[in-house]
Amino acid sequence: MSLDASLVAAATLRRATGIDPRQCQAADVTHQLQLAHVLRDGGYEGVATLEEALAGGDHGLGTVERLDGELVIVDGEPWRVDWRGVAEIMPPETRTPFVIVSTMDRPRTMRLGDVDRAGVIAAVEDLVDDPGAVVSVRLEGHFTSVTVRSVPPQNPPYRPYAEVCLSDEVRWTHQPFHGVFVGFRFPDLEPGASIPGLHLHGLDRFRTTGGHNHEMQVRDAVLSVGVSRDVVMHLPERTMTDLLETPPDLRSVQRHLLRSGPSTIEQLAAALGVPAAEARRRIDWLADRGFVGEAPAGIGEPGGEPHWQVALKVHGSKSTGAVAAILDSL
């Protein structure tokens, strides 16, 4: 009997709904909030708080609501590097649309000197020697130069990630640089689920600047890696049975809320080109099943119409091919 191609080698991919701290205790698990393709398609509204996300680990990266900068999680502290290159620690209630975290338990280490980014990738492969594993990576020390980037906050309706980077990305080079880069080396677990390859975000030693890494020249640094045997994708709330039975017109509501953020019934009706009564029917159907909920107080005008957003909560499991196809359509 052969294994499903998405579950080969060391990493096993599981889907769950919400972030349950009881699921986040194992040291060799990588936790990812939201599917990567949702972020790439413009899903920049927060679906969990950093406090909830950090239940899964103290090492990681991601972004914050509205794609407002690069998130760097070092030793349990969540730092955001904004589009000006300024680093700031973020409060636990900050919402995030996408984050990956893990705990590096008994990492393997190697000292590196006089290598570029390609040399770092080669060193990671030498330490792990398992192309199917998810690898947590930390690189700390002195660099001759690093090139990093960030982006300014976006406003709905959100554009795809590639368009944002093309028009709004800001890059800068530090020569020299003393600091730490953290991130992951992912295999291609499942189309659209993760970001394959090495992905690093960094901070300088004084926690004043950093960003998403593009290029680097290492002078003298320590490389640490940890291997995850289990990858849990935490997704917006939905049961597998209900998801399979959700008609396309209702999935269009979820897609709009992910890409445009919390919306009133009137805004939703206008965006979908349907009467307000039909928009209300769709919201009620989704709310009854826990797929959407009212946004927290403070969004919109005080005392005004409620705003609706995609909800997060309960528990799920590995998806079938049919469910994966529907998730990819959102």
C-alpha cells in the first residue's frame, strides 16, 4: 500500500479548525494558521490573535492584520517590522491572518562562515538530510550584509500578495548586520497549503530593525535546526460535512469576508450583486453553522450595523481530496 503523495516522508499534514491549546503541546509539531494560498489571494484579515497563535510555539514568522509588516517570533516574543524597517513588539491581542510557529526541541547546530543564502540552504539540507521534513531554522550571528523587505498596511478590497509586493514592497540592505533570522524550510506538502523552500524573517541584536530576508552573506553565525514530524493547519471554522454541502453562492460570502474584511449586510449585498435579503439569508446560514460571526465591537460606526467576519473555533482532521478542492476555491 502506498502513502498519499501529500503525506510522504517525515512530515504528516493534518487540518484542524481553530487553535486549541491542548493540540499545541508536542515539541515536534509545526502549527500553521491559515492556508498559504488564502494569504496569497488577498486574505489579510486577522483570524486569530497572537496570544492564540503562540500557544503553538515560541519560534516562527508570519504577518499581522492588513498585511501590516513582517512578523518575527523570537524566543516567544512577537515582533513586527513595518514598511519603514522599524521593529516593534506586538501586544497579544494583535490579530494575524497567517503565522507559522513551532518549538525547537534539542536542535542540531552548525557554525557557518563566509557563505551566502545558497550556502545556508545547503547547510540546512546537510544537517537534516530529509527533503520531506518541515525544518525549523534559526541563524544567529554576524553578517557582512543582508537584504530584507517589508510592505505597508493594505486596505480592502485586498489585492493578491504578488501585486502588493510588485507595487508596495520596500527593500533595504544592512552592511554589516548583527542579529538573528528565524523561519522554516517547507517541502511541498500539498498544493496551496504551505510555502515551499526556505523562508526567513530577521531582527537585529538590538531589536530595532529587520524584515523578510532576500539575500545574505554570513560572516560568522550559528545555524540551529529542528525537525517537525507533524504539521497542523489551523483553518477558519467549518465542519467537513457542512463544507462539502456548502453551495457555491455561500462560499462566495466566505471568500468576500476573507478578502475584504468585516462587512455589513449592505456592503456584502453590494459586493455580491444580490438583494440585502439574500445577503442576510446567506449570512444567517453560515452563522448558524459557526462559519461566520459578528466582528468585535469597535469595527464600524458605534451603534451602527453589525459587521460580519469569518470565524475560528472547533476541531477537524485530515481532509479528503474533495474537501481540499473546496478549501482551495475559497
